[in-house]
Amino acid sequence: MYHYPSYLETDLQRLIPVMKAYPLGLIVTSDGTQFGATHIPLMIEPAADGGVRLLGHMDAANPQLAELDNRPVYVVFFGPDTYISPSVYVTRQLPTWNYVTIHAEGRSRVEAPGVGIFDDIARLAEQSEPPAGWTFDKSEPAITRLAPLIRRVIIDVTRIEGRFKLSQEKSAADQQAAANHLIAQSAPERRALLDDLCRRRTNNDPG
């Protein structure tokens, strides 16, 4: 991924919260002649080497599964983004688009866990549901019927980096103005995370 140095982010302590807040990943593969791509929510787990691995699920009928068993894979997480009008800035500027994305490379494998998929679904629901929200019931008949049709996808990440384009090349006042605009365009429950990301990436912080 192309970067200005000030946009590059490799600190997992900054990347992981973004992936957890925006867990819908785009999984991209290639068979040498064409690309495959699927959007699925991914859970982030610690890996034995101190890095991370990703865990998600696909329909067994998805043809991309054939390219995911012990194969290289590319994953993109899309964080917050917004158009920044020149009217947002304190000084005279041109329009731009600010955004946060994370790109991961790794090797994937596919499992058919059967009823073991229940634990994965429970964890994903716990991660995604609001407090006092829906609770997964493993006895639900529909779940028992669908379990054999779901495959677990595990990705051992070998390289990961973020592109945090937050107007770092501009003055501190303009950086803060752009950050305030991005935060205001985001869901209320994510604003504290974005405020922290923006504050830690301003004033030409090299990350």
C-alpha cells in the first residue's frame, strides 16, 4: 500500500481497536487468472508469535473457498472516511478525502467445524451486539440446520499496516478541524475511538 510516511501505521495497539470497531473485512484472493472477493465480519485473535490472526465464516457454496485453503490472501478493513471540504479548514486549502484503512496479508486455511461453529457465532454476536442485546441460543433449530453449510476461515497474518490519512501534513489547527469533521460524521459509539486516533496522529506524529 502506497504511503506518505506520516500516514503509515504499524502499531498493533492502534490497528486492533480499529479492526474491532469496523470488523467487516474484504478478503481478496487470486487463482492466477482472476480475482475472488468476499465481505465477511472477522474476529481478531492474538497469535503465538505476538501478531494476530483473523477468524470468519463463509457459506460452503462460496466458490472462493477453493482459493482459501492454505493459500495467500489479502484482507482490507475499511474504517471511517469522509469528504473534507475546504470550508472545514482554518486556513485556505483544497478539498480532500480523509480515511482510515487497514491492509493485512497472510495465509488462510478452511475448516468445516460442524456444531463447533456455534461457539464462533456466539463470540461474534457478543462482539457485535450492544449491551443487553440479542443472546445466541445454541438450541435454535435454524442454527443446527445451517451449521453443516458454514465453513470457518482462519487467516494467519504475516504483514499488517494501516493508512491513517488524517490531514497530518497540515497545520495543527487544520488537522484538528479535519479531525472534528470526521468524528462528527461517525457513529456516536465510535467517536471516542476516533478522537483518540486523531489526537495521536496529529502534530506530525510519525506513528
